[in-house]
Amino acid sequence: MRNPIIKREMQTSLRSWKLFYVVCAYVAFLLLVAYLFLETVIAQSIYGGFNPEDAMYLYALLSGIQLAFVLLAVPSLTAGSISGERERQTLDILLTTKMTPFSIVFGKLVAGIGQLLMMIVATLPVYALLYYFGGIGLWNIISITLYLMVTAVFIGSFSILFSCIYKRTMISMLVVYVLFGLLIFATAGGYLIYLAYINSEAAMQNIMAEPSVLVYCGCFAFNPGAGFFSLIGEQIGTNPILSWMGFSKAMPMLPVPTWVINVAAELLLSFGILALAARKINPLKRK
């Protein structure tokens, strides 16, 4: 690897048995969830059998657990990347090397989420159980894995930025959790209020409500949960969130699926956030 930070962090983590134990524990947890799900479905079946269609719901459950794990683990792995160097008083030494500020923040991002991505890839054999039952293709498994990686990069870029802004790791980690809590739940709640309003107005006029594309994209373009459920809904044939909301028409007509918009927006913003983080630690451009 040309980036010394990535090379050093990967060598340090792979030389320890800690990563091996963590990966094994995480894979064992997902296997336990899959086993309990299958046992519950079989026990509730009249004939004591297993309906292969239930494998799609198990796929959605396991993927949801993976998304929750990414949302919780990435800030703890990356929020102390720069602030930790500052606390150890090694940031100035790192800035005197031949590495550019962008290479430093990019290396910290890859090193921080590298272990997480390794854990996500290690769970692919668990998904192989679902591939055996049918209904879930190989591309479905690859696409949800890639989406989780994009989400990890998106969250990690914000964690790196706040690690550059705040001197204490705990503060930057807390800010990231609060930010993404609002990004996921506040935007979804705001859109639900908007849907309730336009549906009530449409009911008074006896017409069909037409949600605004701008409002929808403004709420969900950067919402990892919205992109996740859009991708899962496309793969299993039903979106559980839209079904739960109970609105007759919750989404406007979009030229591409929500998850495509989400991935493009997250990647573009991630690059901009990393560039801003690099500017923050650049001694020649800091204010």
C-alpha cells in the first residue's frame, strides 16, 4: 500500500488476535439469529416445514442488523482518528511528513473502517444459507454488501471531520451519533408529517395526493435508512417501511430508485467532507 497510515494500521490490527475473536463473535451472532429465525418459522408452520419465501425476510433481518452495526460501530472506530493524534501530540509530526493532508484523512478513514469492512465480508457465508433456499441471488448479496460499505464511508467521513474539529474524541463521537440520529429519524418524521398534510389536503379536495420530488429527495437523499429499505424492497419485492406507513402513495415518481440517489449523494458528499477535513488540519490553510 502506498499510504503509510493504511499499511501501519492494517499490520497492527492483523498481528493481534483481537480482530480474529471479534470477527468470529460477530459471525456467530448472525448465525444464531438465523438459527432462531428458522426454528421459529418452522415451529409456527402447520406442517412443520419451511417456506422458502421466509428466507427473504431472514435476508432483510440480517441486512438490517448489519446496517445497525455499521451505524453504531463506524463512529467509535473513526471519531478518534485525528483527535487521538492530537491528544498524543503526534499530529504536528504527522503533518511534517511527505503525506498531503488529504492522504492523511483518507488513510485514517480507510484504516478506521477497514476492520468493519472485513467483518461485513466475513458474513457472506451466512448469506450463503439464504442463497441455498432460493429467492435471493448472488447479485442481491453483493449489492447489499456494497451499499453497507458506501454507508460506512459516508459515516466515517463525518467522523473524521468532527475528529478534526473537536479536540476530544468523546465529543466528536457524540456529535456524529446525534447528527446521524437526526439525519435518519428527523428526516423520516418530517416526511411523514408532510405526507399526512398533503393526504389530508387531497382528501378534502377528493383528489390523489402527489408527493413532491424535491421534498422527497431533500429528506432522503442523505438518509442511509431510506436507501437501505429502498434496496431491500427492490430485492424482496416489498418495502416494509412503506407498507407500515399505510399511505396510499408515499413516494413520488422517480427516474431511478431511491438507493441509487442515496449512493450517489453519499459518495459525493463524502469526498467533499474529506476535502474539508483535510483543509481543517492543513497548517497552511487553517484559520
